[in-house]
Amino acid sequence: MQTLNVALGERAYPIHIGRGLLGRTDLILPHLKTRRVAIVTNAVVGPLYLERLRAGLEGAGVRTAAVVLPDGEAHKDWETLNRIFDMLLAERCERSTTLVALGGGVVGDMGGFAAACYQRGMPFIQVPTTLLSQVDSSVGGKTAINHPLGKNMIGAFYQPSMVLADIDTLDTLPDRELSAGLAEVIKYGLIRDPEFLAWLEVNLDRLVARDTDALAWAIERSCRNKAEVVAADETEQGERALLNLGHTFGHAIETGLGYGEWLHGEAVAAGTMMAAELSCRLGWIDAAAVARIEALFERARLPVWGPRLGVERYVELMSHDKKVEAGKLRLVLLREMGRAVMHGEAPASEIAAAIEARCR
Ligand code: NAD
Ligand code: GLY
């Protein structure tokens, strides 16, 4: 097991990464305020892992309650969030009860938001079960639900008190979901870790083949990058925004097609190609670099072309982005391979051309 630390002073917390961690109740117990836990999971993950987690806790004298939410991004909404509150109230959970989110990024984002709101804040533990959630969404305290007009628009910054990433849970993850997680792994290499990018160019096929050592290393390196960024800029006043490479374009794809049509990681991959294309048009990276990024995503079995929503629709959807300031769109672009910057001066004509060039 590897343990990393998210250095946030009094709110610092560990990220445990390893095999067989769902059964390691001893790692969870020190983080409970009282012997009560409310588990949030979904209809896919629940049948696979809920009982294992629950049995360990109950065996250690912890009283548990659980809610099983419907699966999918389309349910990352108010109605489903309310089902968590219904359970917490029906079970008479207290402010000191710990909420445990067992699942992928959708369960983690919703569970975290519920924890932030219930009785104005209850302790919260992330048990991520997808590659995407193990390398990204479980770390850093961004919690949210979607709104029909924009993704992740309603939410809060609320840090967990621990992240428990059991690599064994990836054994049941469908290939398409593994690929979606690889989009966020590749992101860290592109935005701030050229050494990791070079490693990925050599080892990506091992990740696709689910080589456990390679996966463990990639998860650890990704979490290390994420933890450093979050510790430096918890509430996204600066550097943290760089974690959104490809996301402004990608969120437009997700919202434009309807939530759940494309996976988040798939939209991020196609969106990153648009950001790379625009970076190339600004003269920052060359065509060979764009081709390198495309090759990585293709090896990860991710889409490298966006859907034809129409440029005007993309721009309209992108105007709802959280990075818009005073009505001005700011984009994360690649200044060079392994170094992203925030840029608010790209000409609208070039943004449109980059989108057009990367749609099929
Ligand atoms: P997800 O939570 O929908 O999980 C993907 C699918 O895999 C679902 O059907 C899920 O039920 C299933 N699943 C989960 N674990 C499984 C397992 N071990 N075995 C078999 N099936 C399993 O999607 P995701 O990719 O994990 O997360 C995407 C979400 O995360 C998006 O809503 C995105 O906005 C959010 N996100 C948040 C952050 C953040 O910082 N908070 C960062 C990135 C993404
Ligand atoms: N996934 C982007 C962030 O956590 O800031």
C-alpha cells in the first residue's frame, strides 16, 4: 500500500492506494468520530462491494446505514441527491456520523455534496472504485451535481477525511470506463509532469492491459500530482484550474449530447484535442506534438474527435464554464508539452477554427 498526504493543514488527509483495501477497516476506524457510518453507493457498485465494506465495519462494531442510488451521470441531479438526505434523516444520522461514498466520480461528487450540506457538514470518506475517481475526483474536495444548463454547476468545496483507493475494485470495471480514467491520467502528464508523460508514452499499453504494477504506479503518480495542486490552490484561484485541460470543450460535449451519452473521460479526451489544436494555432506547440497527444489517446481507446454539435452550439455551451470571468472565456491550453497555462486572449475565430478542425 502507498500512502500520500494532501497537505491542507488541519484538514490534511491521507490517500491510501493498494490492493485489498476494502477489507482494511483498521484504516477507516481512526477517521470516524463515532461508530456510525452512512454509505452512499449505486445500483452497479452496491451489489459488488457494499456488503464487503459493510461487513468489515459492522464486525468492528460500527452501525451502518446505506442508500443505493440509480447508476449514471444522468442521475447526478437534485432528485437523486435528495435520496441521500432522505436516508440520512430516516436513519437519524447525526452531524458526527461519517458519510462514506463507495463508487465512481458520480457517487463521490454527490456523496461529498450531501456531506457538505447535511446538518451543515458531516465527516466524509471517499472509497473510489473507478480509475477516474481513483486518480482524480476522489481527491481535492470538489463536489457537485449537474444542472440541465451546465455540468457540475451546483456544488461545494468539501474535503474528505480520507481516500481509500482499492485497486482490486478495478477488476470489475468495464474497459470503456478504464479508458475514460486514462484520459485524466494522461492529463497530468500534459499539464505539469513531462517525466510522467514520457513514462506514459512507453507504458500506456500496459495500463490498457490492466497490468497491476503499471496501474498502481500511474494512480500513485496521478494522485501525487493532484495532491500537490490541491494543496497549493484548494479553491481554484489559480493553478488548480489547469487540471481542467480539455474540460471546457469536454463539458460542452457532455451537456450538448445529454449527460451520460459520452463518458466524462471520453469528452475530456476529445476536448483536449481541441485545446491542443488551439495551442498549435497559437504557435505554442507544433503539429508533431498534437499528433503525439492524439496517438496517446488513440492507444487508450479514447475519442480524438468531437461530435458535430455545430461551432455556435459549442461556444454557447462553453460560455457557461466556471472559468468564465466578466463574461470572458478563459481556456487551459498547452504552452509546451508538459506545461499548461490559463489563457483568456485566444481570438474567437481561432477557437471556432480549432473546434471545427477537431469535429467529425
Ligand atoms: P461513474 O461514477 O459514472 O462510474 C462509471 C461507471 O462505472 C458507472 O456505471 C459505475 O456504476 C460503474 N462502476 C464504478 N465502479 C465500478 C467497479 N469497480 N466495477 C464495475 N463498475 C463500476 O463515472 P466516473 O468516470 O467514475 O466519474 C465521472 C464523474 O466524476 C463525472 O460526473 C465528473 O464530473 C466527475 N469528476 C469529478 C471530479 C472532481 O474533482 N470532483 C474530477 C473528475 C471528474
Ligand atoms: N478535476 C479538477 C479538479 O479537481 O480541480
